[in-house]
Amino acid sequence: LEKRMEHMELTLKSKENQCTEAEKHIEKLEKENSKLKRDIELANTSKDDATRDLTHALAMAEKRHIDEIEEIMKRVRHLEDNKKLANERSESLKTVQRSPEQSDWSVMSDE
């Protein structure tokens, strides 16, 4: 009976040690779980920050693109205006060059 009692005490101590080890393991897992949750929160925050930064960068790039297109359109209009003025001057010069000839013709016809 005494040996049986000793055996039961040893078994009980072994079970208590197993429980203590299991509790320590559970605490360790809970700490790891808590750390993983914090890491996930940080990753989500970083993702949100990156998404916001990317959205801002895209908006800025789109604005620059629109500004560049508007600048090109201004230059095109300016070139078109210059071309129109050049054509008008060219026509004006042609008219001036013809005028003396026409006056010569009119002088000749008067004679």
C-alpha cells in the first residue's frame, strides 16, 4: 500500500509538472499570438499608409500629366496663331507685290 501511495504521489507530481509545463506553453503561445496580432495591426497600418501614399502619388502624376497636356495645347494654339499671322503677312506681301504691276498695267493702258 505504501509503494502504491508513493507511485500515486509520483504520478500526481508528474501530472502536476505536465500541467505546469502546459500552462507555461499556453502562456508562451498567448504571448506569440498577441505579438502576431500587433504585427498584423502594424502591417495593416503600413498597408493603409502605402495605399494613401500611392493614391496621392497617382493623383499628383495625373495632375502633372493634365498640366503637361494643357501646356502642349497652349503651345499648339500659339503655333497656330503664328501660322495664321504668317499666312496673313504672306498674303499681304503678295498683294503688295501685285499692286505695282497692276499700276504699271493701268499706266500702260492709259498711254
